[in-house]
Amino acid sequence: MKTITRMELKPGMIIGEPVVDKDKLLYDAGTKVDDKIIAKLNRHEVMCVTILEDIDLATTHFEKIRFNENFKAFEKTYTVLLSQYKAEMKLFLHTGVKPSDEVLLGIYDELFTYIPTGGILLDYLYNMTPDEDELTYTHCLNVALLAGAIADWVSMSEEDKKTLVLCGFYYDIGKLRIPYDILWKPGKLTPYEYDLVKHHTVIGYMMVRGLDMNEHVKNSVIMHHERLDGSGYPYHVTGDNIDIFARYIAIADAYIAMASPRAHRSALTPLQILGNFEASLHKYDVELLMPLMKRMADAQIGSTVQLSDNSVWEVQLINPNHLSRPILRNEKNEFLDLLSRKDLEISKNL
């Protein structure tokens, strides 16, 4: 809320606190201002009125984040640095000369000045609305940011953290050689189109294999779609044969993909993302995945969710053996353990 002079009052504003003149209530909080109200306040010579701001009208956690001044600064800087990253990668595509590590790590460092914690990064990225023309670049930049947060969560050395961030910047570079209308096609891909998209790992590796570049970065380009159970591609590599940095990037890539809106669906909620990870534990390195999952789960405590039956609940406790099925409480102080209610699903965060 903020207090403004009567002269600044305009129709459509919402009164935030009761307006009183000589102990007489003129208007209660929540009243929508119109010309008649302004005229009456003029007659009573009311000097100041408290009104609601946009953030006061936000109803969900993520709507409120969008009005946060630090988020606004992050979003503005992100837009500028995304353009810089895109320009650097386009130059690489055209000349074969890769950006310096210092330039890419500088982009990461500047953005992270606005991110006090990794949990806040997850909130911020969830609120970003990507431009359709920037999807591949946005995805890589977000993975690089998340890679840095993961490195902090698992206490990587500073050198390894830099390497993992660079993996994020480069790992999907092969997609920049795939026609955009195929890569981001809203409908189902044909078998030929699907094979072409899958080939981006090999295309990317061909672009970086001869460069003076950390081998972990190169391995992340070719291996980020390999899975521990051998179900990945392009070579069905299994277990520890997959570079550990590629295993980290596989997790970050999957998270960012699920947390981003697509033509055929909205962004998944954090607990829906957790559920998808839990259903695919055999594909990922669980030891590497758990730090991300636990932080995602802990960040949901206190959040408000809507279930598939349209009921509204607050997340109270996380079930340690099934992070995506928490214990909930409603406004009647009733409790619901989603672990015992398989017929209900979380449909969205409020």
C-alpha cells in the first residue's frame, strides 16, 4: 500500500485503509474509487488516501514475485545479458570462434548478483516468460544459472563450478543448427523430425570437439541426453560411463524444460516436477538429483496449492520418502496426506 494526496487519486484505484473524517467513516478499505468518491473526498477536504498497489492485489506467490523490485532488476538485466549471450553464440556459429570463458562466466556472475539463494533462483526462473524467438538461448542460459546453483548446493570447488556453468552455456549448442520450426513445433514430430532433433547432441559435439575447451564441457554436449539405465541417446551409455558433469546437466536440463511453458502446456508446478523426477529416478544419478529435489520440496512448505478436485490447501509437511506428495492443511484446519490419496493431484500453485 502507499499513501497519496487526494489530488493524485484516480478512478479505478482501490482504497487500502478506511477513510475517516471527524470520526465519521467515509469509505472502508477495499472500496473502488470513482468520480463520485473523488468529489465527496474533495468536499470533505480529505488530504491523503491510502491505496492498494499492484503487489497488494496479487493473489499468488508467483504473482507477488513479479512485483518484487529485485526481481524486476533481475528481469531487466537478464534481457540485456540474454541478448549478449545470443550475439556471442551466433558469432560462434558463423565463425567457429568460441566466446571466451570470461565473457560467459561474466554473464553468469552479473545475473547472480540479484540471486541471494538458489531457491530464489528457482522462483525467478519460474516467473520468466521466454520470447518465442529466444527459446533455445533462454533454455541454455537458464540451465547455466541452475548449474551454478546446483554446484553451490553440493559444495563443488570454484573451478568445478565454473566448468559446470560453462557446460550449461554450451551443452545444447547443436540445437542452433536445427530448423526452428521443427525444434519448437507445437504438434507431434514426425519420425524424421524426431530423429533430426535427437541428432543435436552429435551436431553439437562436431562443433566443439576440435576446440580448446574443457573435456567435461564437450562430454556434456554429447552426453546430456544419456540416461543411467541406457535408455538415453545417442549411444545408450550407462551408469558411471556418463561424464558426471553431463549427469548434472541432464538434471538441470530436465528441470528447466518442465518449469518452462510450451505451446502444448503450461509450465509444470514445482511439485509436479518433483513427481516426474520421482517417476524417473532410474534414469538419473540419484545422488546428484536429491539436493535439487530436496530444495525444491522444502521451498514448497507454506505455499498454497489447488488440487484436481478444485479444493485449496497449504503445504504443511514434506513426506521424506515421496517429496511430491506432501501433507496439506486447509482453512478449516483439516489435514490431508496426499500419499494416502492417490486419486488427487496438485493442479496448480496459488
